[in-house]
Amino acid sequence: MSERPTTAGQQHGRRSWAEPWKIKMVEPLSMTTREQREAALEGAGYNTFLLRSEDVYIDLLTDSGTSAMSDRQWAGMMLGDESYAGSRNFYALERAVQDHYGYLHVIPTHQGRGAEHLLSRTTIKPGQFVPGNMYFTTTRLHQELAGATFVDVIIDEAHDPTDMHPFKGNVDLDKLQALFDRVGPEKVAYVSLAGTVNMAGGQPVSMANARAVYALAREHGVKVYLDATRMVENALFIQEREEGYADHTIAQILREFCGYTDGGWISAKKDSLVNIGGWLAVNDDALFEELRNQVVIFEGLHTYGGLAGRDMQAMAIGIAESVQEDHVRARVGQVRYLGELLEAWDVPMVLPIGGHAIFLDARRFYPHLPQDAFPAQTLAAELYLDSGIRSMERGIASAGRDPKTGDHNRPKLELTRLTIPRRVYTQAHMDVVAESVKAVFDARESARGLEMVYEPKYLRFFQARFAPLA
Ligand code: F0G
């Protein structure tokens, strides 16, 4: 086994997460007054998705497409081969995915949901079921639009923000077995497995669980497809927490994990350190054939899938950078740094601290607000008012409505996500964020909640508008 590279700090027995890079170019941030923020928030219908980024100071809306690219990635952009067909950048990307994720056939897509669309429409027959370790908004919607019913088979611990289970992203094998028994395996389109489960708070899946899910699915002739969007971060948790993996590299863990699935897809806007891009990759020849037919309809030719050649080159380089030990440690280390500051002030949040974000627990933050008053949306609004920090609701608004009854889905988790972009903000920025959360926490009793005054049909959280309750 190859030895893991160590930082200078680790060689001296210190466990600093300090970044393995320095800053070469900067982008100024705008500072606003409280008055300006009040006007901006009202104009945005109290929805942080509708704010202009110019009105935001520290943008923790998402870690999606918000990474800083390296000098090498920017150099790669200049090597863009913008041929319509057979761009050399496609072959670089294909090679990077095969080497790091281990899948055989690779199809580029413009981003993650492009891959979800293709996978859903080629593998789901109307009336089938798709079990998964908690839903993700776009993933579940594409599965539903293809005619499937999503079934959450994550372990119960994942729905409890205070439970300290080390792998809260795990599939509950009994729940999966129960679904096979109830509907019959032929009615299960595939198992939708996600690394570091976003909606559960960035919680990982263990290697042992992935292995067991794969074995159980195979026994029933059902495929497993992996949402590998944040699988690199999942690999770090396995290295740190799972017996037998402390000496494995992130790259080795990633390859082994993907080996327990039949294919996967990614929003490369997260782990892979690019501003746009994604892919779908499978091992099955016949399915690949079908996907290659579909991608030309919805994304573009199978050697560009909606991307410019330069985007694919930046992605190929980003994939290799994303598995570097010091990079992953610094990335998750920064998230933990923020989380530990808040923990010390008893701010309620999802624990253990996840890989890409701090998820504030709005139920315990605002115990006086009922879920129908959108506590997590309220908390996002209050944080913006306090300091210009932009966060995101991950609660009842994100959960949407039950397609059958039309009623709100009422998730147990009512969370506000402070999502940390990769390689973008400093430790001082994290201090500012922590102090702002504390200020909002200290003023929690004055929060009144929101009502929804405009509701779009699909993925309503993106464009819904709210107004303060009297
Ligand atoms: N899967 C997961 C786990 C995601 O977090 C996302 C996007 C997608 C798929 C879809 O990928 O955005 O490239 O189409 N998550 C973003 C977020 C939007 O903010 O968490 P996409």
C-alpha cells in the first residue's frame, strides 16, 4: 500500500487543517447597511435564492459551482478543444473518471440534474419504486417525473439531528429488504445511493454499508447507482472513522466504494472543483448504448454533453486535485472549524458536523415557531439581515408537496444550511459567520416566521416568495 502524503504540520505531530495553497487572485466583496439589506430581502420575497449576489457579503448559499479553480485548471481552460465531436478534452475527462471512479463508460452532462434526467428516463418504468438514502430535490423530482415513487430507506438516526452515529448516511438494510418484499424486486428500478447525504447534513455512508447494499440488491437482481457528487468527502470520513481504512488513501477509498455500485453520476460543481459540469457513468454496455442515444436529444453529442471542451478539461484536472489528501482535509477541516465555534456557543445544529456545510437546526433554534411558519426560511432571512450572509433553507419549503395528496411534505429535519464553497473563504470569514449566527441566536425570541405568498409548481424553494407573519 502506498504511503499517505503528510503535511509539514502532521510530520511534527500537529493536526492543522491549513490550506495547501495560497491566494493568487482576489474578488472584492460588497458590504451593505442593514437598511439596504432590509430593502433587498423584501425585494427578494424573503427567499435567499432571489437575492442579487451583489447584495451578499459572504455567500454560503451553496458549494455548487462556487469553488475557486486552481492555476492548473485555468491553464487547462486554455487547452479547450472546441471541436463538435471527439474533443481531446472529452478523452481527458473520460480517463479521469475511469481512473478515479472506476466506471467504464462515461457520458458528460451539463450538470448533475442532466445526468439524473438521463438515468431516470432510461432505467425507470412508470409505476416502479426507487429506494434511496434520503431524497435530494432534483434527484427525486427526475425519478418522479419518470413515473417512479421514491422510498426513503436511510437509517432512522439520519432524521435525528442530535444522534451521533458516525455514518448517518447509511441505508437501513431492513427497510430495503422490506421494500423488496412488499412490491417485489421487479418493481424496483434501482437503488439510488448517495455519498455524504446532503439533506441529512452532509452525513457519510460507510464502506461496509455500501458493500452490504450492493450484495442485497444483487441478490434481488437490482442495480445500484451512486450519486457521487460529494463522494470524495465521504471517503475522508471512511478514512477517519471506519476500521481498516486509516492507511488507505482517499483515492483508494473512492475507487473501492464505487466498485460496490453499477454506475454513478456527479454534479462536478461540488467535489470536482469546477463552476459547471457533470457526468453519468455506467458499466453496462447496453445501458450505455441507450444513454448515448438519449444524451444527444437533451444535452448534446456524447463527447461534450452540453459542455465546452475547456469545461471538460478543467473538470478532468479538478477530479485529480479533488482526491489529494491535504485538499480534502483542509476542505472538511474548514467546515469543522466553523461548526466547532458554533458548538461552543450551544447553537443547535446537525451533529456530527458534515462534510460540506453546517446545518443549523431551525426547530430547536426557534422552538416557538410551527413548521408551517417556515422556521428555516426565517432563520436564513434573519442571518442575511444581520450581516449579509446568505444561507439556504433545507426544510419544509425544500421538501415540496406530496404528488398524490398535494399537502406539504413535512420533513423531520428543518434546517438552514451554511454551505462552504471550496477554496474560497478564509478563517476570518468563518469567524464573521459564527459571530453573526450567535447574534441571531441571541435574538431568537423576536422571530415571527413567514408565510408563502407565491409557490411555483416544481422545486418551489428556488423561486417561492414569502412575507413576514404579523
Ligand atoms: N445530487 C446532489 C447530492 C446535489 O447536492 C446536487 C446539487 C445534485 C445532485 C444536482 O446537481 O446542481 O449540478 O444539477 N446540489 C446543489 C446544492 C444545488 O446546493 O446542494 P446540479
